[in-house]
Amino acid sequence: MTQALQALSIKAPGYLGLNTQASSVELNPNYCLSADNVVIDKSGRLAARQGWQYMTTAGVDVNLKGGVTLTETDGTVRHVSWSDTTFYEGCETLTAITPTTTDTIEDGNWSVAVLNDHLFFFQDGYLPLVYTYESGSLEFETIDGHPHSTGTAPAGSICASVYGRLWVAGVTDDKLTLHFSDLLEGVHWNTGTYGSLTLTSVVIDGDDEITGIAGHNGYLIIFCKNNIVVYQDGDNYQSTMNVTTLTLVDVIKGVGCVSQETIQNVGDDLFFLSRTGLRSFGRTVQEKSQPLRDMSLNVHDDLINALDQQDHKYIRSVYSPEYAYYLLLFPELQTIYCFDTRSQLDTGGLRVTRWTKQTHEAMCAYDQDVYFFQTQGVAKYAGFQDNGDDYEIKYATNFLDFGDSSLTKILKKISITTVGGVGQRLVVRPAFDYKTYTDDYLYTLTGSPVYEYGVAEYNVAEFSSGLATDSTRASVGGSGNLIQIQIVADITGFELALQKIDLFVKTGRII
């Protein structure tokens, strides 16, 4: 005999993000097994990510591989991007610019750094380049050809602007030497306080090489494939780093960084991608050789699988303070992992969602915007369509047992409360006992106006009156010991967030 109707309410479904590591049945129901093309919004709801729109109006296939924004000392903003063969200025209109170099450029995998009002470009197999308007007109040439240059710049594949200097590594046949320019002069390589730092006597456990360079809290951090080397100057970093008094602080063994392009300063921390997941420098220093907690531990295996399928030198990342996320792009997989940086989970990891069918090659953040670089030019993170096309979001609960996995549950009704998405179609798919989804239940959201007050971030209250709420309740079917609900919707230009899911079941005989 069946028992009385029971209800399970999931408030703010999925707000803890993806968790594909732990046993599904044991998961907190606020985790989810699918979270495609969504973010965690400021109200703590799972919501559709924004889309992207081309800023470039020409519509030609320029096949951009990267880009950066330079703010000159007088406040002039310049957008520079590049393909495998050509450099461009601008966003709406891309104007080709040609560097003065003897190289025939056929690869757009440049490592780029900004020092003062200069852009520096380094890549294995090519002469380093410098871009500047310091003379009043464009100068784009090899560093050695710059009128103020001294010495010969190292032909490395990795560069970073840290503590007022240009730091370069990845020189062929010298992968453990870090070179640095004179203070505030990225074109000075044999005058002032230029020099180099060799790690051959520091990193002694097997073969290794420098993969990244960063500065954090007065430390010079040199990332290798399998080690992290930390230096500090002798005067406790008094606004600039005194390279004549550099002292070895620590060597963190067994963890490294796969690429300079994954290193981002995130608030008061520093994130980087290792072969074992997304790490934070602060956490790594605290825990050293002890078992490290992974910032990506909830999607650890998925992330490692993505690493195995992607050439590491093309992985890209960006951090946006405006949206409070760290994005990790795998271009070959057309996938972005979105890590919410507002707060850490009790496990020490971050809430994470996944964006699919991403056609970008690279990203950068400037001011309050995030830019993408791809086939037809420069695009911006904005709106709720991908360049005019709808995109699909997908959410799936973990498998729910209503507190007793030995009882059969007969699913009778489901109620879904959403915010936004008036007129959109919502597909609900129940599944039972780890099997594929059974029937599709189609709903059209109608909605009514909703007013949200008291949502605050950084002590700034926000008042929104443009969204709508919808509570859809309908009969469904199916039975099993465990129940999973998948929700799929096309984003057609409007916001959509999940507020609550209520499941109503009857329990049957004990198995």
C-alpha cells in the first residue's frame, strides 16, 4: 500500500555548483551533476550566463588567437589583437599593423606583458617585439630595434611584468633561467639592474623547466612544471623588488603550473592551473608538502580529463572582478570552466559551472568588461544570446533518495519556481535509478513582475524591477528508488534563474 504524498523542496537548486566527484546519493541536494552555460548569480541562484556579441563589425574571418588592452600614461586606451600572421588595432574596426622584424610570423601563440606604456611580445622561435606610442606615433618593432634598447633581449617564450620589470623565461636550451630587464625599462638588457636568475641548483629533483612567472604579496614566484620557487628581496619589498638582495624563501615540490596563461591575480590570492587541478598560491604556501586541497576538487577528474585532451600552451584564463569569476578556457574542447570567486565551500573548493560550445580562442578582462577573441574578431560578454543565436542551459540534480534508498518512489508532481524567462520553454526530464531520462515534460513560462530589494554586494544595495517570477506545477510520472530531475531551456535573449524545485512523491513497498 502506498503511503501519503511526500515533498522534497530544493531551495536555490544548484547554488553549490557542479560536483561530479562525490557519490551522487550522498551529495547535498544543492549540488548538481549538470550545470551547463550557467553561473551562480549575486543572489546565490543558478542562472543563465550572459552570451557574447561581436564588437567587430567587418565580419571577415580574421581568426584571432589573442588580444590585450593597453592604457597609456595619458589615459588613451588601445586594443591590440592578433591572428597567426597579423596584428590588429581596434575593436569595431580592425586595422592591420605590421611589426618591423626579419621574421615571417606564422604562429599567434604570443606571451604578452604590459610595462608602463609598452606592450611586449615573446614567442619561441621569434624575435621579441615591442609596441608603443611613446614618440607620438606607433612604434612596433623588435626590442633590439627600438631606439632606446640596450643589449639583446632574451628570445624566450614566457614573459611577465612584475614589480616594475620585464621577466622572461623559456629560452631554448636554457629552460631554468629567468632573465629580468632594468627597472621600468623593458628594452634595457645590458644597463642598470638587469640580470638573470638560474634555478639549476634550486630545482634538483629531475628535469624541470620554468612555465610561469608572477608576483604576489612582495614575493617573486617562479612556477615550474613540477616545482614552485619563491624569492623575496632583502628589504621586504619597498615598492620595488631589489634584485641585488634576492633570497630564496621556499621551494614547493610536487606541484607546478602548466602554463603562464592560467596564472591570475584573484583579489588577495593567486590562481594557477597545475597538472592536478586549479590551485591557489596562498593555500599552497600554507599547506606545502601536506596533502593539498584542490580549488577544483568538485570537478577534479573532469578537469584532468580536459587537460589530457588539450595542448597546454593554448589553455587560456581570465579573472573578472566585475563578475567575480575565474574562467578557464580549453579551446580544443570548446569548453570554459567558470569558478565563482565570491566565497569558498566548506571543502575548500570553489563553486564551479561549465560553459559548452564556446568558440573563443582567448580572453581578456578590461575595466568592467570581458572580451573574447575568435574567428570574426573581438567579442564582448554581454546580452543573453551568442551573437544573435539562442543557447541551451542544462541543470541536473544528483540522484535523490528522500532519506531512504530502499523505498520505491512514485513521482507524482513537480513544481519549479523560476525568475525571469517570460515566454521561454522549459523541458523537465525525470530519471530513475541511474537510468537515462524517460519522458520530456514541456512548460512555457508566463511569469508575473517581481521586485527584489536588499540584494547587496560590497555594501551597495541593488533594486531590480525588470524580472518576472513563474511557478509551474504539473503532473509527471515514473518510479524508482532514486530520482533525478534534469531541466533544459533555450536562452532566447532574456535572463533565467532557478529559484526552487519541489518534488512530490508517494513511497511504495520496501525492496
